[in-house]
Amino acid sequence: MPHQILAGIRVLELGQLIAGPFAAKTLADFGARVIKVEPPGQGDPLRKWRMLHEGTSVWWEAQSRSKESICIDLRQADGQELVRTLAAQADVLIENFRPGTMEKWGLSWEVLHALNPRLIMLRVSGYGQTGPKRLEPGFAAIAEAMGGLRHLNGEAGRAPVRAGLSLGDTIAGLHGAIGVLLALYERDTRGGEGQVIDTALYESIFNLTESLLPEYSVFGAVREPAGASLPGIAPSSAYPCRGGHYVLIAGNGDAIFQRLMRRIGRDDLADDPRLAHNDGRVEQVHILDEAISAWTSVRDIDSVLDAMREADVPSGRIYNVRDIAEDPHFRARGAISSIRSASGIEVEMPNVVPILSENPGAIRRRAPTLGEHTVAVLKEAGFDESRIGMLSAKGVIE
């Protein structure tokens, strides 16, 4: 098997729940050794989130794959000293506590950088390490609201809805992982030192808002929620089919639009010069949506999809997780992987992405049990058995 690109990179993960750990998972997928620090007792709260099997979340199995777990009480001075020792040997440290927490524990950037000038520190928080809101608690839902996403989700005149996933966390985790890779490149190819990556949940969402701010800054336009449609791009929406299903059709390319209109028997619209380009179609979007809906609503979704494929028009059904698990395309691409957990069950999860042709990522081991690697990691760091025993007796480690 080809070597993994991040093999040899040592990551110390102090974060909990989603954002920081998702960044660490991304690095682990491409070969980084991730040593996850968990509090004694219950460990990372994610172990108990959503659906549990024999007391452990199956979400945990996906989020913590290929990681090692050590238990250290960061509230104790000896625990803080342990982390400083491990950070001195690490390439990357990831944390997603509220700003000021690491400083309170004697684990500030200044302290860690002095110990290890090559250390890269990823700091993920709700609002960032600076600014008037820096000390406020920040969760993904709040970040999605502040970043502009929640306002756009839903139907006009109704309460905003959430996507059903913690997008603020995972998108921030991806931004954080990108930042780590950039900092590693700078350090290792240009002779630089370590640096801090300051990733805010709300800014990560804001970064994805496309034309939202440019349109406001130039035209004073405030984009409003539009349900299933895509404002300013037409036609593109979810259209009703027989049997209560909806089909997504994106006929917004100029040539695609003409193929779509001809396939649904509306040559008059295909040949209308006012509709030849997107700006003209946007002005007539209600007429277009009504024409498409009239055609789809008297057909079942499979016949609609067949017709769209024949016309080479982008379209698709709205998948739930059962559809994903049963779709042969996911399997053919290897998009779904499986791990046998510590409790012995097979857990399916998304495989490593992106796919690299020469150095693909891989899931190297199951998610760890709580503190599974504490002794081994500390011995490797230079602690003898008597010191480890003393730390255990004091409740610093588990």
C-alpha cells in the first residue's frame, strides 16, 4: 500500500464533541497519528450522543476512527504538565475550548510555542480568539444563524429550519484541517516555525455564503429564504411527482434549459428568446416552475428521472440514509466503509474523502475505548511505570 501523506505527523487532540475532533479525524484519515486527550470518567461527551450500542455512540465510531485515546485530567496541575510534555513532542495541537480556557490551564500559545517552536496550534471556537463576542459560548446552531445560513433555510414567512446536521462544526473542522495543512507546508518546505490557526465557527459558515454579501454591498439586496428553489438561478427547484415524491431538477444552464423544455413538450419556452439566458429566465421563473411542475406532477418519480437522463438534464431523487446505503453508486465508488467496533459490531460510515490516486487515505483502526492508550503513550513519552502509577493514584490519568 502506498504511504499516507501525513504519516509521521503527530497530532495531540484536546477538543471535544465535533469541530476540533472532526479536523483531527480528517488528518487521521490521511495518516496522521492522532492522540486524543479525554477527561477521566465519561470521556468525550460524544461517546454518549445520539444512538448508543452497549453504552457507546455509533457516531463515536466514525468520528474517532484511527485515533488513540488517553485520559488526562486537565484541571489538575500534573495533568497540565503532562499535556505540556506531549505538546513538546507533537507537530499539531488541536483544541476547541472557549477562548481563555487553555490559558487558564497554563497551555497558552506562548507557553507551548516556547516549549516547541515547530508546534502548530489549531484553535476552533464559536467566535474566534479575538473580538467582542470571543468569550461567549458558541455552538454550531448559533454559528449557522450568525453566519447567515439559518436565515436562508426554510420557506418565506415561516420559522427558519436547520439542516439536521451540525454544519457549523464540521465545516469549521474542515477549515481548520486546511489551515493545519497550510501551516505544515510553510513549516516543512519553507523553513518556517509553528503558528496559530484561529478558526471561528460562524466565519466558516460565512465563508460559504457565495454572493450574499456582494449583492448586499452593491445593491442593498437582502436575500430571503426561498424554500426549494435557488433564487437568481432558474429553473432549479424540487418539483412534485405522483405518489408524494419530489424530484430535483437543475435546468439552469442555457443548453440544458432548452433540452429540458423540449423533453416536457414546451418547445414554445425553449424557443423563446427572452429565456435564452439565465437573467431572462429568472424574470419568468414562476412560469417555468409551473410548466415543469405540471409535467412532473402527473408522472411517478422513476419515469421523470428516466426522461431527464435521456435528455441529459441534471436531476435526482431526495435520498434518505436508506437510499444512500442501498445505492450501488456509493458502493462502486467505495464511498461507504465499515469498521468492527470494540464491542464487536460492524459500523458503516462515510469512507475517506477526497480520493487521491497515488496516496489515498485509509481508516487504519477502530475508534478507541476510553483511555485505551494512556499507558503506552506515556511510556513512549518517557514516563516510567512508577510515575504512571503515581499519576493514576492521584486521578490525573485513567
